[in-house]
Amino acid sequence: MMHRRDIVPRLLADRGDLLVVAGLGAPAWDCTAAGDHPLTFPLWGGMGLAAMIGLGLAKAQPARRVLVVTGDGEMLMGMGALATIAAAGAPNLAVAVLDNERYGETGNQETHTARGVDLAAVAAGCGFRIARTVSEEAAVAAAVHDLREAPGPVFVVFKVAAENLPLVLPPREGVHLKQRFRTALLGTGPDV
């Protein structure tokens, strides 16, 4: 079984100017554990919105690669985003789903992916250029390459162990996170 905290650092290694939207809960903690970065925008609320925020960012910054790192529970909540992303045809957008088949934020209840729902098949059906599930270490390098380099939209589900790991929390202050991201992205300070 693969582990989240082994996958995420590989997604973010040598990231350069990669823009990252880190979904609610474990994805935000895992991105922070891999190294807090001003071009990572961690979500503290708004479950189900990570992919749509990523799309907005990809459309606003077409010359930059945008990577959404989210969980299966959040992706299930926002499945309609997959159709919108595919229809928008964002070539610079990639979505990585850390699928532990659990709702980690509410007590580790099984998600629908534990009962056969195939998120990669949904993304493929919506029209993503690349959509697949990775459940073995041997396929991780190619998946990371596609998420970082292939024309998008790209969608990869990583099947990972359901595990409770120590929390590595990003900053919690929303205004600070917005301003930090904006400054790193645009080089401008806060609006006055």
C-alpha cells in the first residue's frame, strides 16, 4: 500500500513556479509537511471546492502549471467540477487525488470509492486528456511526470493507506494565506 506522505513530496519536488491548491484536511497537511510554500494555497474550509479554485487559477494564469492536491471525500463532493474542468479545457491544470477511501475529517467513515466508485473513470468520461488510478509504486514516477508536465487537464488518483498521521498544519489565517499567495504570484502587496 502506498502512503500519502511518500507521494506528496514527489508531486512537489523541484516545484519551481508551480501553483498548488491543497484541498481541505490531509492534502493541506501533507503539502505543508512536504514544505510550507507561498505558492501553495491550503484550504481550511469549502470542502469540494479545491478543483474549481484550481480551474479559476489555471484560467487566470494560463502560462503557469496549476496542481490541485485533494482527497477522495472532497472530490466526491465536487464531482461536477470534473465536467466543468474538462469543458473548459485547461491545458495547464492537473488534479491529484489522495484516495484513502475515507472521510478523514469526520471520523474515517468509508467514502464511495471504498464501494467501487472510480473517480478516474468519471474524469475520463468527462473528457480529461489523462485520467488514471495508480495503486502501485512502479507507476508513481510516470503519474508525477504527467501531473507536472503533460497537457491537461490531467487527473490521477493515488490509492493510499488509510492512516492517521501527525498533523503538520499550514497557517490558519485566511487573510495571511491570500496575501502570501498573491504576493508570491503577482509580486504585489495587500490591497489598502
